[in-house]
Amino acid sequence: MTDSGVPPRPPLVALLARLRRYATGARRRGTEETRLRVRQLEIIVVISVQAGLAAALAWWVAHNLLGNPSPVFAPSAAVGTIVTAIGQRSRRTLELLAGVGFGIAVADLMVYALGTGPWQIALIVSVSIGIALGLTGRTGTLVAQVGGTAVLIATLSPSERDLELPRIVDAVTGGVVGLVVVALLLPVNPVRVVDRAAEPVFTLLTTQFREISLALRERDQERARRALDALCGMGPDRDRLRDAISGAAEVVLLAPARWPLRQEFERYTRGIDRLNRVIEGSQELAHRAAVTIECGEPVPRRLPDAIERLADTLAHLHSAGRAGRDLAPVRRRAVVVARLAGRARSAGLDNFGDAIAAQIRISAVDVIRATGCPGGAAVQMVRGAAQRGEHTGRPGAGRDERGRRDGPRAGRLTRGFSPTSPTR
């Protein structure tokens, strides 16, 4: 008998079950990777078309409406605005304009004082870049434009006069046209932008939860360590997701065509905020799993079961949120996760194993809150499910393996919460 009172499965059945899990995981990963590539191609096409349209429109406005015979910098500024990291276009456009103005002021003053020539160019550019870095404390669009404008003024002043005003006008024209294209003519779908960035985060998180589950089942400490390393390496994906949310918020604010998506976008971002808490908890979960295995602590079967069900719940949260479906099933799945964690405790856990069960319950609360459920209600659901799991998992409790008592009760607890309910 196992520690949960259930007869062990024959080795062949266990092997077939493991092979089935591997095949299912490989098929899921292949489907997710294909979907991710398609979505990346979509955003590449959108940005490329936006850049081409902005360049042509900026040149036309500067040449035909403003009378600049060679508006080279207007298309360049427009393209720079479009390809700037999403979520920072407004700020980068202001930096571009500030950089041009600052570069003109410094370069003009130094050309007037020193004249022109090779050593003057070197000194003008060095001083301009140094002052810009000293004021901003970092590199970026402003510093690049200060340097570029200083080079232009220092090298072309002897042969061409009055470069300052056309340069400023081109910068303003290109930046404004770029923002108009992004906000009015070809605005991206803010929810899809966030979803594209969230896809690799959800994929990696659910994959590593399954890896932690397998590590505990097989008492494979190295596997748990690899999962921990993968989870700690999520920084770039999380940064891209943060930038995507910032950019989508910019589109929702500036693009009238996307204002109807504001409520859906806010609901999605509330869920993402709770997802970040799950990510932070997952790192602690992987670390404790590795230590649990290293210390030889008992690992009841329900403990890795709960982690695997948590991975499935996160995957369902992502798919349901992306499709705009009712999120009540996600809450019910999270309640089952908490119940399994409670049953693992009733089977007997030592210090680190008990910490894993506690972290599973915390993550279940965060998942329920990501669906729009208030914090107090989410804690009540998880606490109640975990307590019932502990009760039904005790020997002689008279409950079957699936814990039927929790189904109707879980349904009653999770009904009545709208996916758009405000979180606390």
C-alpha cells in the first residue's frame, strides 16, 4: 500500500502512464510553438506595414505641405517612432524631439566658438554626448539624437546654412506622423499584444510546474534544479510582457478605435498581475522540491498531483482568458488543486514538503484572484478546500479517491463571481 492508502500501480501501467504524459506534453509543446510563431509573424507584418506607411506619409507631409525639398529626417523619425519598443513610443518621441533641440543648441554654440574641422567635430560630438549622458544618466533615444544632430551641424555647417529649423520641423513631423499611424490609422489590438507576450510566460511556467511534479514523483533532484534555473531565467520574458502591457495601455489610451477594448484589457492585465505572483511562488516551489528530495522527505502522490493540476489550471486560465470564456471552471480547478494539497498533508509531510503544500495553496489563491474573484473569497475557497482535503485524506474518513464531497461544495463557492469583478 502507498502512503495514501491506495494499492501501487503495476510497473507496466506506470510506464505506460509516463509515456502517455510525455507524448501529450510533446504534442502540446509543438502546438504552442507553432501558435507562437504565427503570432510573431503577425506582429512583424503589422509593424512593417506601420513603418512603411509612416515613412511615406512623413515624407509627403514634409515635402508637399511644409515645403522641405529634401525631408530626409522626417521619414527617419517616423520609422524610429514606429519601431521603438512598444509601450514607449510617446516617451521616445518626446526624447527624440528633446535630443534634436539639445544637439542643435550645443553644436551651434560650439561651432560659433570653435569653427569647423576634424578636431572641432570630435570635440563637439564628445561634449554633446557627455552633457546628454550626464543629464539623463543613461543611453537612449535622447542621447542618440543629440550625437546625431551634433554630427550633422558640425559637418554640414560650412557648406549648408540654416540647418536647424528644417531639422526640428522634420523631427516634429516624423514623430507626430508615427504616433498618428500607430494610434489612428493602424492601431494594434491591445489584448492580442498582451496575449502574444504572455504566451511564452504561460508556456514556460506550466512546463516547469510539470517538471517539478515529475521531479517529485521520480525523486529527481537534478530535474527540480533545472526547473528552478528555468524559472529564475524568466526575466527577459517577464520584461517583454511588462513592455507589452505598457504599450497596450498606450494604444487603449490614444486610439479611439480600441477604446471599446478597455474593459477587457483591464481584466486581462489584472490577471497578469496575479500571474507574476504565481511566478515568484513557483521559484520557491522548485527550490523546496529540490531540498525535499535531497533530504529524503516523504512525497505523497497527491503532492505532485496537486502541482500537475496547478499547471493544467494555469493553461486553462490562459486559454479561457484569451478566448473570453467564463472563468468559473478555472476557479473550480484551483479549488481541486487546494484539495489535493490538503490530501497530501493528511498523508504525512515533513518541513519542506509542508512548505510546498502551503505554496501550492498560495498559488491557487492567486489563480482564483486572477479570474476576478475578491481576495477574501479566494482565500476562503482555498482554505475550505484544503481543510476538506485533509479530512477526506485521513484513514477511515470514508471518502473515495476523487473526494466527491468537494465537487458540489466547490461549485457553490465559485458560483456568483463574474470574471470582471473588481479585485481587492
